Amino acid sequence: MERPKYKRVVLKLSGEALAGQQGYGIDSVMISEIAAQVKDVHSLGVEVAIVVGGGNIWRGIAGSAKGIDRATADYMGMLATVMNSLALQDALEKIGVPTRVQTSITMQQVAEPYIRRRAIRHLEKGRVVIFAAGTGNPYFSTDTTAALRAAEIEAEVILMAKNKVDGVYSADPFKDVNAEKFESLTYLEMLNKNLGVMDSTASSLCMDNNIPLLVFSITERGNIKRAVMGDKIGTIVKGSVENAASRKKERRRTHGKSDCRLEKRTDIAACRARLSIFARPRASRILRHDDAGEPAGYDQHARCAHDHYSAVGQVGDERDRKGAIKIRAWAYAY
């Protein structure tokens, strides 16, 4: 049996997904269909956490536009997510999936308060956890909640289930027939192109914590399972910050710390060993060059490493009989 690609996921459901074709309220047929898909994933041993929006009942921004105080409108939206979460919990438990609802706003008679360690323990015990009431603070969307909870419980991916589209497009596919669907994006590209997949706060949070985002359609049966299994559906959004962060860390760790910088050695092997002790680079390269030009073997990869990410230290030299330096040896750690 093929194993799932992800062990722990956060499933982000929009409120509109629960409304189905009716556009408002909770569609019992649609919510049962979603529950069945979650059960399919749960049966694979995948730990599933769910964040539900409230747009099928109330939107804080829309309420604010009508004259209601923004904070009050957002709190009303949080209550809408609780209603959706309870409906989804009921649908899941009717088909035998143990489920817990945790709310960011305390309401003990309705659900558990959100406690990170308790949520992780529920997941480890094979229970589905639904995070309701957003972050508990106004001005933050449920997209931000999904990114925040994914970071807190150390989820491997955010599965963003859409009701109308099957991925990320360059424009609204319902308005622009020339809209292009992306198979993959980076978070910076998504922000720069203003694609509107999720708000900038959520995007930045995912990017900073290197959490992949998979956008796909919820309307096709089995798509959640396909996403978890690693099938190519929808659009995958990843940040390039993983390499950048590791390079920054490498640069901080190696910059100015190599004793080889001032060593005058001609034993390149010994210099490489010393560099690995002090700098601990992922890879290193010893190149020789004179003062006039670029070093021999200075290829594009070394240039990239030198120009952007590497710690560079002089690790040796060769001198003529008069003591003048003929060739310097440099170490490039990248």
C-alpha cells in the first residue's frame, strides 16, 4: 500500500465550501461529502487538523462596510466559524471519526479552549481537531489562523480547499478566458503578482516558517486524499526561504570564524580539514589564483556561492625564494 506523502496536515475549508451550490448557510449534502473525504484521509493514519472559515454565514469585512465596527464584525465572524465547526464535527462523528473542536474564544459549554499541547495530543491519538473562532483576535483572517495553527502544531502542509477553482490562476478564470493556471509558485511570486490566494499576513507567516500550501478544488470527490498522497493536483506554493535561511545560518556560523583566514599553508588537504572544523560548511572548495585574475576552476557554481552565500577565507599561499606571494589558496564554503 502506498504511503501518504504527509503525516500531519492542516485542511483549510472556506465557509463557501460548506454552503455548496446554495451560496449561503450550511449545505448538509456538501458537509457530509467533505466529512467522507476527511474520513478517507484519516483512515490512512494521517493526522488531520481543520480550520473552517465563516464566509457562508458572515464576513467581518462586509459587515464593517455596512457600518458595523470592524472589531465587532470580526467577532461576529468568529462565531460563524464556530457554527460551521460544530456542524462539521457532527458530520464527522456520525461516520465514526472522533473529532474535537477547539475555540480561540472560551465557550466551555460548546467546545474546548485552544491549548496547543492538548491539540497535538488529540492528533497523536488519532482524533481530528477543528480549530474554530479564528485566532481570537479581530483583523486576522481564517487564512492567517490556518498558517498560525500549522506552524504551532508543526504541520507539514496546508491544504487549501476551494469551492470554485481547482488551483491558482493568473486572473479570475470566470471573468478572463485567458487566465493561466499555475502548477507551482513561490510565496514571493504570489505576493508580487497579488494573486489573492490568501492575505499577505498569512502568506508571510507561511513563507517565514516554510510551510507549503496546496490549493485545490474540494468539489471533486477524493481530492483531499490525492493531495495527501502527493498526487499532482491544484497548485503548490512553496517558499524559497528554506535555502535562504540555511544559507544565512551558514553565513552567520562561518563568517569571521575560520582560523584558516590567516594561516599560511600550502597543504591544501590540511586547510580543508581546518575549514571543516571551524566553518562546518555543507561543501567546500579549495581554489588557487594569483592576484591578477580569477582563480583556476572558478566556475559559475563557485561564483554564485562567493557572490551571495559563502564564507570565503584565505587558507594558504605559495611564495617564491624572496618571500613574495606567487599564488594564494582560498576556501569557498557554500
